[in-house]
Amino acid sequence: MDLTYPSEAETFRKEIRTWLEDNLPEGWFDDGFEQPPEERARFNDEWVKKLYEGGWICATWPEEYGGKGLSLMESVVLNEEFARAGAPMRADFFGDTLVGPTILQWGTEEQKKEFLPKILSGQISWCQGFSEPNAGSDLAGLKTKAELDGDEWVINGQKVWTTQAKHADYIFLLARTDQSVSKHAGISYLLVPMQQDGVEVRPIIQPDGSGEFNEVFFSDVRCPKENVVGGVNNGWKVAMTTLGFERGTSATTSHRRFERELEVIMERAKANGKIADPAVRQRLMASYSKVQIMKVNGWRALTASLHGTKDLSVAALGATNKMFWSEYHRDTMELAMDILGMEGQILTGSSNDEPSMPGLAPRKALREYPVSPLQASFFFSRSETIWGGTAEIQRNIVGERVLGLPKEPKPA
Ligand SMILES: Cc1cc2nc3c(=O)[nH]c(=O)nc-3n(C[C@H](O)[C@H](O)[C@H](O)COP(=O)(O)OP(=O)(O)OC[C@H]3O[C@@H](n4cnc5c(N)ncnc54)[C@H](O)[C@@H]3O)c2cc1C
């Protein structure tokens, strides 16, 4: 792995540092800096505008679609500097991380011009319509169908676990567009407006009272014929691109969010004396080692991408990534709850708390169920080995596609 940065990267690093120093509130870098809740809320709102004006949201996207056209190396430096400064990035997972990059890769020129600037400016928000009641891990078994009627697709069916569907303007949706071919072949990837008759969103209420996931029913819902991404009946390949973005995380910086949270957990163990327990220390060190492994693997993946290396170890890194970080996080948050002990059973949070891990912005304490940041992260960690493809499915992918083991038998 290559640990040196070219001199242009260091020049760019200075540019980012200067921008952050000029734009973050006064005192941000001082020890013990804190903002009262109202000030923090105002900062969060204003900060997204500043990021947009600075061009730092999705800064690798080409300039003609509103990005800054940063190289991979520059984007790594950008992420490193934001992480170093503890400056938040916008957390629009569905637009910035999933559908935006998918449109960049597969979209027509018209789709790029229409959708990418609106994603960047935050004008449209998205949800992901892949899973159905009988099509989760076996996604290709989906039954929602779309039929052409003149210049429009007409969509009928049901999706489930659709996060943020209640607030989304658009859904990127997989639908069956040819019933006569094999199940992977007859799927298309459509961009469908949510605010129209025939779309019914029913929240699934979670134990904390929130309804973040939804069932979404489509009855003769319409979208323009040209809103198919990557060609009619080519949706499986396009969906795999989106899932690749969902399972992967930024090469050199993804470990940092875990690193920061682990520091908080260690502080708690020191404060309540649990650090003296050899079993706790052992588990903390196992977690620490895994964060270091993520760091080194990030460097390996980055080096491979910069040098264009494509060998088995690179493929293995990609395939094991989601399984590794999600299981790490689930186990570490169980450890955090063990360290908190009885305190972990009491709701000690407030809706003004900042999440314990950057990127966890939506996981806030609700007034009726005020989880602390660590409790919120613990709850969310239970879902991370499931969404975006379960850890078992990731193991199947490693076995079959990386190690070349025989394919698992399919049910008759
Ligand atoms: C927090 C969260 C947010 C989500 N948000 C969205 C969203 O916005 N949009 C969306 O489309 N979906 C979303 N999902 C759904 C998610 O993609 C599915 O839950 C996931 O793909 C698993 O599908 P399933 O729930 O139907 O489980 P199933 O596929 O029924 O799996 C059940 C169990 O069987 C195991 N299993 C299944 N098949 C195999 C196999 N072949 N080999 C070994 N084990 C197997 C699985 O690993 C799992 O443990 C979300 C899920 C969660 C938890």
C-alpha cells in the first residue's frame, strides 16, 4: 500500500483547511467548544447551505452537473480534513450516496441534467423502492410491475421497509417490465414521483414511536417513459451498482466514525470503572483492532483504486467490507451497553443530543422515547447487518464470487 500523498494533494489540503477555518464558527477548534442547542440547530441549517455554496457536497461529481469534479485523491483529502475538523458533511444518504452516483454511471444526459443539480441543491429528496414482502434477500423475485401506456410507465404493486418514503419527492424503484424472461432479466429501474394519486404510504411504527420505514402501495402510478435508468429490462445491473454504493463506504475515512465512537465508549468505561474488568478490556481491544483493520483495508483499497489494480485480494476487500463493518458495529454497541450497565436501560437522551457517530443524523432521540446517542447507535446497529444485503448474503457473495465455491442450492 502507498502511504504518501502527492504534493497537489497537500496543496488541496491547505485549501480545505483554510475554507473550514473561515467558515466554521469561532472557537470551533478550541478545547471544550460547545454550542447551546438553539445555536447548534441554527448552525446545522446554515452549514448545509455553506457546504452547497462551497461546492463540497458530492464534490467528485462533474462540474457540468453542479459538482466540483474532484479526483479520488482530492475527495479522500476532503473527507480526511472534514473528519479531522469534526465538521459535519450533509447526510442525504439516498440522494448523495445511492441514486445520484447511479444516475451518473447509468443515466442519460437528460436524466443527469434534470436530477443531479436538484439532488445537490436538496430540491428533491429520495427513497429506495427495492424490497417487497417476498423479495428481500431474493430481490430478483420482486413482483411490482410497470407497463408502458403511451409515453408513460404505469406501476402497480407494493414495496416494504421503504425508509423516508413519507417525506420523499421521488422513489428509485425496481419493477418487472417483462414477465416472459428469467427473473433477473425482466426488471427496470425507474425514477417515480411520490406526490401523486395512487401512491399510498403506510408507516411501520417502531418501538420508539417513530415511523421511519413504510409500506408503499402503488395503484396505477405513473412516470414518464424516459425515467428508466440504464435501459428497459437492464434494471438488475443498475440495482447492483446502487447496492455497491450502499455496501461500500469511503475508503480511508469510514473507520474514523467508528474510531470516534469507540473513544466515547472507552471514556465511559474509564469513568464508571468498567475498564478495570479484564473481559471488558479484552473486548475493547478486539474492537480497537477491528477499527485498525478497517483503516488499513481502506488504504489498501485506495491504493488499488489509484493504481488500477484488480486482483483477488481487491475483490475480497470489496466483498467483505459491509459484513466486516456492520458486524464490528453490532458487537461494539453490545459492548457499549454492557459497559453502561444499568444506565444503559434508562432513557437518558434529549432531542438536542448530537449523534455519537457522524452520519447518524436521523437517529435522534424522540421526545417520547429519549434515547442517548449511544443507545440510538446501539439500536441502529441491529439493523446494519440487514439493510443493503444481510451479512449472510454477503458471505454467500464472498464464497461464490471471490472464493469460487459452488453456488448454494436453490429451493426447488
Ligand atoms: C433499517 C433498514 C432500512 C431499510 N430500508 C430499506 C429501503 O429504504 N428500501 C428498501 O428497498 N429496503 C430497505 N430495507 C430492507 C432490506 O433491504 C431487507 O430487509 C434486506 O434485504 C433483507 O431482506 P428481508 O428483510 O426480506 O429478509 P429475508 O430475505 O427474508 O431474510 C431473512 C433471513 O434469512 C437469511 N437468508 C435469506 N436468504 C438467504 C440465503 N440465500 N442464504 C443465507 N441466508 C439467507 C437472511 O440473511 C436473514 O437473516 C431496510 C431494512 C432495514 C433493516
